[in-house]
Amino acid sequence: MSRSPYSQVPSRGFWKTGVAGQNPQNISDIYRSKFAISRGDAIATAGSCFAQHIARHLRQRKFKILQYEPAPRGMRAESARKYGFGLYSCRYGNIYTAAQMLQLAQEAFGRHIPADRVWENNGRYFDSQRPNVEPGGFETADQVLMSRERHLANVRRMLLEMDVLVFTFGLTETWVHTDSGTVFPTAPGTIAGSFDEKKYRFHNFSYSEVLRDFVRLKRLLKRARERKRKLRYIVTVSPVPLTATATGEHVLVASTYSKSVLRSVTGELMQTHRDVDYFPSYELITAPVTRGIFFEPNQRGITEAGVNTAMSAFLAEHDPQSGNDIDELTENSALPANSAPSAIVKSDEEIVCEEAMLEAFQT
């Protein structure tokens, strides 16, 4: 009589031993990297606001995080974050969708010019593709376009020189310029511009659309980089729920749809592309065993304990020689077993997230 195939499954493959019996701040063997990254690799980061945590921790560990648009000399750290400096490898702000990342790469290589490039608000002018990086706006529309040209030159350098792209998928919901198909990081009228239902439309990306856009991004970069070192990708899904939804659904249902689609896409990418690895930050933060301890009181923001838990799993694979530092990272963020969300301390480094501004429109 043959034995059940499950008799050969290791303990990590069973819920009882792999999850329920684990310390939520140290779920063992949850991540096995597909390829190694080293401190000599040029790493670029982009995506939703959770990607800012990854960049910060890798920079602290002396990994080579590319930075093409640093803050002006003498600018205070708080002001630098406010103006979008140092959040990512370039000053593009949060990139919530694969479509937006593809559009940026196409624009950087001169293959696409977005429509409706400049938004106005109270006599000031904003870059519609990154309206939050100049909170006060520019004096003229021409200044917006000149600033964008300098920005695109830096993005192009980044795309050509990076060895690893760490990209965090954040949302499936977006707003689109109806005539051209241009996508935006925020809805017109949220930060700048004004909403016109004849000019803009809401779109909620499907699984096939998100997968298509990221594969198109990979193909574009492969052609543009031809003789350069092979590019590798580490993809993640942001565990941060939606602030608001324009679907008409309850926000919890809409958020579950969005994260499910993005998790399915990243799983497909990992399984079918040798150069794509998936890091399970989403699972580490949202697993039932954590009982919500990694979320701030608003049940959206991620606590420093949660970030440290996720990053300790990442660094255990990609920087194992710093094992003592990783243990210390987890210990320093340890929570009492009976900690309530209201007792959790926030990160001392504020994360910039345009989507959170939607709360201002709550009625």
C-alpha cells in the first residue's frame, strides 16, 4: 500500500507547524530566495508606499541602493521626505500600479508621452504624474515640464544601470485619461487638478491586465538594456489596505479583490519567470497568527515591529552574515503577547503615501 504524498511534506508545509505553532514575529523558513543579491548589486526600488520601508532597511545594511535625485545639500530629513527626496531611487513618488510603472519606463525611453501632463490648483502648477513631490506646486506650467525632463533623464539612467528592481505592487484601482489611456497615481482633484467625468474615468485592473503590463515592462527593459547585465526583479505586495474605493463596493471587499489580484500576479511572475522572485511581506504582516498586531490603530499603517519582522525574513536570506543584527532587529521590535494595537509604537520615519489623503474626502 502506497504512502500518502503528504507524508513527505516538511513541517513548513502544514498549517499547524508552519503557522499556528510559530512565533508571529519569527515565522521560520517562510522565504527561500530564488537568487542572491549582494552589496555590489545596484538596487533600485519603486512601487507603493510599503517599498519605502524596504529601501530604508537595505540602505541601513549598506546595500547599494541607487539614488539619482538626492535632496539638496543642507535640507532637513523631514523636508526631504515631504518633497519626495530619498523615498525611492528617483523622485517619482509612489507608483501604485504596474501600468504606471510601464508608462514611466515608456516615457523615460521616449516611447510615450502622457496626456494631461500639468494640473493646476489655486494658480499653482503640478506634475500630474507625481503631484505630491512639489507640495506647493510650480509658478508656471513650463517649469513643471522642465522639471519632468530632468526627472526622466534620471529615471532613464536608473533603468539602464540597475541590477535588481524591487517593486511593490500596491493597487488595482486607478484613474485614466479617457481619450489617451494615460494613468495617474491619484485621482484628479485629490491633490491638484479638477475632476471632469467627461475627461477621466475610473478603472479597476484585472489579473490579466496587471500581468500583461508587468510583462510588457520586462520586455521593454530587456530591449533597452540589451548588452547590459541581466536584470533581476524582486516583487512584493503591499499589506496596506485601500484607504477608499471608487468601485461602489464596501472598502473591505474592494481591498480584498485588489490584494488578491496582485498576489496572484506576483505568484504567476515568480513561477514563470526565472528572473523574478517573490518576497512574502504581505503574508508576514497579514497572517491570521499575527492577530493584527502589526497594524497601527487605523488598521492600515504598518508598525515598525511589522516592518522589522518582514525585513528580518528578507535579510536572513540576502544578508545571512549579519545574523546577530537580524536577531537584534526582531528583538528590538518585540511585543508583549497581549499587546493591543493602540499600544504599538509607530516608526520614527514617516512614510509618504498619497492614497491616505483620500480620507480628507470622507463624508
